[in-house]
Amino acid sequence: MLGENKVVRLASVLILFFSLAVILATRQGEPPSEGASTEDLLRLADQLLAGEEISFDKEGIFGGDAFNVITEREREEAKSYPPVVFREYVVRKGDNIWKIAKKFGLDWYTVLSVNRLKNANYLRPGQKLRIPNQRGVLHVVKRGETLEDIALKYDVKISHIVGANRITDPDQIKAGTELFIPNAKLTYKKRQEIVRRSNIPPTFIMPCRGRISSRFGWRLHPIYHRRMFHSGIDIVAPRGTLVYAARSGRVKFAGWLGGYGRLVVIDHGNGYETRYAHLSSILVRKGQRVRTGQPIGRVGNTGVTTGVHLHFEVRRGGKPVNPLSFLRFR
Ligand SMILES: [Zn+2]
């Protein structure tokens, strides 16, 4: 049996259905994406039955009052705005998102967003990327979303969006359209969202000032005189030079360990850790939380070394990875 409440709701749904049908009939000739579909009506009915409050503006089922969104003057302004042009870039060995962005004077999130990258870890040599000629992000227009909404969301001028995308009819932006939003300002939250969505690997700063004397990979070992895998990079610096945490985290180990000599290991979460070896002194304790750039020790030559230097490692899931592909030089 239907409760009295439900009967009332059902009746209002029917009335609503009817009135929407009338509205639809009077709006014929307009593009279907602008009007209310059966799907919208059913969703609306669902909401009503569930006792939800319905806001027509928020739902935007009438496509919003997106008419004459820009003035004549803005139209002129839009015409003189540089249009977005994409070029192709083929990923090279050793490339990462930051390197590529820097190379073209762009922000990392521009490269990510324009290419709709789901996982920034999987950039592989030979992969093709779209590179825009200006800073910004890609936005896919949602149903019922207007140019005003988009301009507000990214804190940019409507005329710039119209100009960059050479939109001929600003009153008719269809859902699903890809728009380039020039100079979009992303909030911290929004940037974090992109980072999460893209599985971006963490970045590390250089742990100390100095010259890189030996890189990651196979090399002839200077002491054992045979080919050995170098699990990190060596940075030459005077004894006593401060060594900084390459990223925030928790000290996992601080003490003497075999050939490493005096060693600090920092756990950064998500399976990443960094190691700082051959230190002359250690400035942190096991279990301590450290911030990026916090001094953790001093350069020395403890353990197996041929001279004073810092041996720096980045490990992912226990496996050494090339620190240079994670370093973000500032
Ligand atoms: Zn080394």
C-alpha cells in the first residue's frame, strides 16, 4: 500500500512530468543537449520520490540562461586573444612531467591535464604528448554548465576562454566539448586532485649542494674494480656540508650500517624511501618526523668510499630507482 505521503509525491511527479513535457514542446528546434531529456525527468522524479530538495538552477536541466554571455567589446577582446595551438612532443628517455613542462615553459598540471594522463609514472620513451602554446588546463564541459560557471571555477575572463578556443557561438557550448582554459588558476585542492588521479610519483629536492660525480646505474666500482650496480648518485661536497631531507617523512634508520658507514634512511610513505650514506655526523634520531629541507646530517667519508661525498638513494618498494628522475631542481 502506498502511504499518503507517497501518493502526494507521486501526484506531484506526474504534474511535473506534464509541465516539463509542455516546456519541452515549446522549446523545439533547440539542440537536444540544451533541453531536458527523459533521463533528466526520470532523475528528477527519483529525487522527488526520495524527498530531496530540487534546485533547478543547480541541476541546470534547462541549460542555464546562457544567452549573450559576452558583450560586443568582449567579443573584440576575444578576437585578439592568442588561440591555443597544440604541438606534438615525443617523450625521450629520462623525461618526466616536470622536465617536459619546464622545457616548454608550462606548468606540470597543464601537461597532465591536456593529455588527460591517468598515470604520470607510465611516461615511456616514444609516447606522444600534446603540448599547448600557453599555460592553462583542459576542461570538459559538463551538462548544464555555462561559460560563466567555467570562468568562475578557474578565475579567468570569459573573453579569454572564447578567444583561446576561437568559440564562434558562446551561447551554444555543448556538454562534452573540450575547452582550453588559459591561465586557469588551480586551487591547492584541485592540484592535489590532479596529483591523486595521475598517480604522480613524489618529488625530491637535491639533498646537498655539490657536483654529481657518479650517476645511477652500472659502473666500474672505484674500489672493487669490477662492474657493479650503483644504486644511487654521489654528490661531492666538502666534509661537514649540511645534508637535507630530500622530502618530508619519518626517520627509519639513523646509525652505522656496513659499507654505507653513517647512514640515515627516511621513509616517505607510499613505498618510497631515501638513503643518505657516508655521513660524518647524524643530526636526527630514528622515529623522528622531518620536513623537506631539514638538516639531517653532514657530508663525510665513513664506510666504503674513495673520498668525501654523499651517496644518495631513492628506493621504491625496496628497489633502487634513479634519483635524477625524481629530483625537482629549484
Ligand atoms: Zn654512491
